[in-house]
Amino acid sequence: MTNIIVGNQVLEYLSVKEMVMKGVFKIGSVSGIKIQIHWTFTLLLIWVAFLEIQKGSGLHRILLNEALIVVLFLCVVLHELGHALTAKKFGVETKNILLLPIGGVATLEKMPEKPIQELLIALAGPLVNVAIAMLLFLFVPVKSYFNFDAIVLEEILYETTLQNFLFYLFVANVMLVLFNLIPAFPMDGGRVLRALLSFRLGRLRATDIAANLGQGLAFVFFILGLFFNPFLILIAFFIFFGAYSENQSVKQRNVLKGHLVREATLTNITKLHSKNTIQEAIDILLAGTEKDFVVTEEGKIIGVLSQKDIIKNVKTPTMIIGDIMQRKFKTVDVNMEILKALEMIGNEKNNFYPVVENGRLFGAIDTTNINEFILLKTVLK
């Protein structure tokens, strides 16, 4: 399965993404794109081995299936690189490719809103698998496998031969193409469908249709999983929440379109001085709703103090905040589009920014306030 995550989705999705990214190991990089694997991938290998042991399979058979999983996931990496390298041609960078038990995830900084660009990016992945399948077709006598009846074919396929291994790999790549081209989010087919619908219906309506199809598909997978394969239940949850997140993201972007940071800026903020102590910051933290603070001296911004920094140093209340504040920080201009600010939040992994006007402190912006702004604008629509 393939899912392309857009890097500028807001708070709730970002926090889920952060949780998923724990327990990730880098296994290489291609064209500056990190290839990573999640520790849960080992569970898939254990599960496959367990099923074969239950069947009474020998070591050779178990190793064949384990090797097939590993090589298949190499095909998944190539699939994701197809998306990533095509996106790069349109100026969209890919942060990383993450391998999970249910497939690969390419984290794009953003998804182009031009339908033709999204169409080409979405198709690039499955086309890689088509190319792999065609290459394997040249070396494997695929047609000969269909000349046998079911019983004989099962006996032939049970043999641990290189030809059978390549045949399995051929079938797996064909299945990857067919599965990913199901016209529902978050599969590539859902993005293809949205791109095609966007030409006539616009991105918002097209996303809604594709996402609803995705959630309907998730329900079908969930029911099938209850009766046949529990693994389908996991896929069902992945599809359901992937479709939901994409739909919400596009709706939020539509709400925010044309709005500036000025409109969602927190202007009534507490400015700290570098000589203030941790205890003074704690008192302000407990007395109100502010969690992060701008540190200034003589009206100039010199740092940012986060709630995380305060909690980390709570045992040393007399320490001055100048010793622990973040001196490297970015500011946001009041006239920047909120959508661009969200892209910065997604890329920088920081939820709090000082807002400036003509170089002077105007206020601050964080994802909580942006979400409240979205909520209010959604109600007003």
C-alpha cells in the first residue's frame, strides 16, 4: 500500500505522525531522500514465519517467504521513489520514505494542487511496479503456470526454486499495481481519481468524493478482516484515517486560503526577559493558558522558551531562562499567508513562532490558535 503524506497538515495529524516516527531506523538514502524502516516491520517477518511453521513448512520454505517479503519491500521502495522523484521534477521535495508492515509511505513536503501534476506523481509509483512486472515476465514462463490444474499448480509452486520465487514476485507486483489503483484514498488510485475529478469539480469536491470512497473501502476491509484475516483490520484503520486526514487537510486549506497570519496571531502575550528565572516562567505557565514564550531585550527578540524547555528544567527553578532558551528560531511576518506558515510548521517541527511587523514583535502564532481560527471560519461559512 502507498500513502503520500502532505507535510503541512495541522496539529492532530502532526502529533500522530510524530508518534509513528518513533522507533524508526535509517537504512540508506537516494537522491537526498532518507529510506527508513519502522521497527514494526519485524512483526511482519515474524508473522510470516509463524504461519509457515503452523503449516509444517521446512526451513527452505520459511526462508523463501522471508526473502520474498524483503525483496517485495525493495519493490515498494522503488515504487515510493517513483512518486518522490516525479514530485521533485515539480519542485516538491520528499523528506523520507518509511517502510511499515502495511506498505511504504513517502512524506512529501506538499502535494501540488495542479491536477496534472498530482496525476503524474500518483501514477509514477504504480508504473514502477508495472515496469518490474514486465521485466520479470521476460525471465519467467508465466503462461506455463496457468496450463496446470489447481492441485498440480499448488505442488509446483510449493517447490523452493528461483523460478517460483520470481513468479511470486511477478504476481506480487501485479497485485501492488491493482491494489494501489483502487480509486479511493489514500491509495494512488484515489489521488488519480481526485486529479481527474479536479479538472471539472475542483479540488475540494474531488477530495471529498475520493475520501468517502476510501472510508467506504475501509469499512469493507474491516468486515472482511473480522471473518478472514485480522491483518485486513489494520489496513482498514490505515485507509480510514488516511482518507479522513486528507479530506480534513484539504478542507482546512480551503478555509485558510487568502487569510494572513495577522488574522490568527496571538497579540496578548507575555514577553519574558533573559534574566527571568524558571520559577517565574512556571508561575506564568500555571496562571494562564500560555505554554510557550517569546524572550525579548529592549524590544528585540532574542529567543523562544518552550513548555518543553521549562518542564525539562523544573528541578532547577532558580536557573535563568537565558541559559536554556532557544536562540536559533524563525519568525513569521504578519503578512505571510497562513498556509505558508503551516508549511513552515510542518517542515520545521516547531509549533510556536514569534510574529513580526516591520522587524518588530507583533505577537506569536501557534498551531492551537490556527486550529481555533479554522474552527471559527468553518462555523461562519
